[in-house]
Amino acid sequence: MGTERGLIPVEAIAEIRPDINAPIAWTPGSTPSELIMAAQAYRVQAPDRPTLDDIFGAGDRFAAELYLTRTCALECAGCSVPVSVRWAKETRQEPAAWMKGIYALRERGLRAVKFIGGEVGTIPWVADVAGFAREEGLHVSIFTDGVPFLDDPAKFESVMKETKGEVLWMTSVDFVPPIEEMERRQGKEEDTARRFKAQRGTRFIEMVRNVNGIVIGHMMVHKPNVYEIVEVYEEILKRGGLFSVGTMQTSAHLYQGRHPDAYKQALTSVDKFAVAEQMEKLIATEDAHVGQGRRTIANSRSHLATTATAGIQQNIGCSDKAIGPPGVFAVMPDGSFRGCPVIMTQQQIEGCPGCAYAVFRDGDPRWAKYLGTHGFYQPPTDRADFPSLFYPHADNNNLKGVLPWA
């Protein structure tokens, strides 16, 4: 009883989650093992892994997220990387292979790379590949929970040296950081790991700012932190960081095959209203900052509006032909490719019902154009649609004035 290549049918999913009535994308390295077993029982074929020609042939690309590893020492509830991946051995490219790949991406006209995990701070040669990417003229960002660099400042100093300080750091701050010192073991417990990470993340922001580096504190909105958005923004701002926000969205998580236990983080209608209220405050605040010639939020105004209008937007996805595939794609630890950072093939991308991680589309020209011309996402006539500060591309050089080297 086979089905479309790479899509797990409803019949197979129903054995695990009878409340789900839509296919799920099978993404090797992310789809939980129980879903894969169900798919195999229905003789579903694993998806073909796209080539680099496939990736660039699907649409304009301007950035790649380079997953140096997907392993991590923390145990955050709702993590997009399944436990079976975070704690398992993985096939990992050597630095020379990453450098060769980075060169190939630059030759194809790519403008930016983000080094991401798992936790990239545990990779001993992260400074070497980041420095190489910068030498090749690429915009470089690094996403870390900050813990490895706080534990060993020499690692941080090495990255700053190899990149000549020309790197945009990103770290997670999902909660107002606890005042009381948290123990390392709390980073391994689901109920406390994200608060532990927030405490370390704000300290990492201070580390970066102490050497005049540029750093973004990123907040992933989910059920436990819906009432803390403005407060987290203020905590990041007072430490000199830029703020950004993304969302955990149920429909897209399901489509991407995330572990069912993560869905308990989904928001109720009351939660969404609370999110919307806070986002409207942040939009008004950043409107005022833009009028003063400064930025405190890295997201575009239109991206923030997707969160303000619905509390958490699930109905704008790559399945909409007006938006098309994202300009950002992924390279996994073994060197394999994904058409977007979270799912694999172009066919799967075209079926995705709503982007759970729309932050990686923030600044994408198609995304921005769509949001800027549709209903509630349009800015008022007396306000500018301030741009994303994430990735430079042909239509966005707005990092100038924010990043000294841009």
C-alpha cells in the first residue's frame, strides 16, 4: 500500500496520533523513529535527497543554514531536533569538506551563511570554518546557546579573531532570566532547560557586547512564555542586544513530523490574544525607534505583524504560490541538503501548511512582498515597513548602519 514518495499517509500516522488527518513530511534526521516505522509498514519510500542543483533550481537562494552538528547538551521541551538525534552519534563532515562546500556556495552567488546546530560551540573547528566563510566574503552569523563559550572564553576569542569580529551572533532567550543561579543539571531537565538557557543566553549577550560585538537574543514563543514577550525584549535591550522573535506552530510541526509530545506547547486562543497584544506594543515601540534612526528589533515589521494579527500565524506557508520556496536552505552535518531548514524536498515544501520558523524567511523578498501587500500585514500609511536585519541579499542591504562591517 505505498504512497507518494516521502509523505507519510494519514493511515500510518493514525496508529500513533489518530487526531491527525493530514500527511506528514518524512525528513531523514528529524522525523521521529515511531513515525518512520509506521511509514515503512505502509511501504512508503524515503524521499530522494535533493542535490545542490535541485536546491538552486527551485528558486532564488541567498543564505544557507549550516548545521555543523545536531547534538546538544541541553534538554529543552519542544526542541525542533528530536531526542533520538540530539543524543545519538551522527555522521559529521570534516572542516575541509565544509570549507569546500562553502566555496561552492559562494561560487553560486550565495551571500550569507549561518552556523547552527544542535550546539555549534562544541565543535572545535567552528572558528576555522566561520573565518573561512568570512574570508570568502560571506555574511556570517552563528547561533549558539552560549554555554560552551561562557565555559571556555578562549573559544569565543578564537571565533572573534578568525572572523576579525565580523560575525553576527545569535542566542536563545525564551524567558526572563531567573535571578537565582541555576545549576547545570537544570539544563538537562525539560521543565527548566529553557530557563537555564535564557540565563546563560543573557550572559552570553553581555560577553559579546563587552567586546562591542553584535548579538541578537532570539525568543521562541510557545505556551509557557506567552506573557513574557515584552519583558524578554527589555532584558535583551538593556544588555545591548537586538531582539528577534519566532513561533512554535502546531500545523507546521505536525507536517514536519515533530515528536507528538512537543505539541503540548501549542497555544490556546487566549494565549494567542495575549501574544498579539504584546506584539502590537513591540511594533509601536520599534516604529518610534525607526523614527529616531535606530533599531532594537532584528525582525521586519511585516514579520512582527504576522504574530500580532493572529497571535501565532499558521496560515501563511510555502504552499502559497505567491510566496514559493524560501531563500534559505540547509546543509546537514553529513553534507546532505534540505530545501528549507526544516523539511527536505521541493514537493514537501510546496505542501507545507504554515511556517513554524518563519523567522528564517524574514527578509526573503517574496515573503516581504506578500506580507507587505496583504491586509493586516501592511504597515499604516504613515509608517515604514522596517526591514529584516538577518540576511543581506540583492534587495536588502539594510544591515549597513547596524553591522559596522556590512
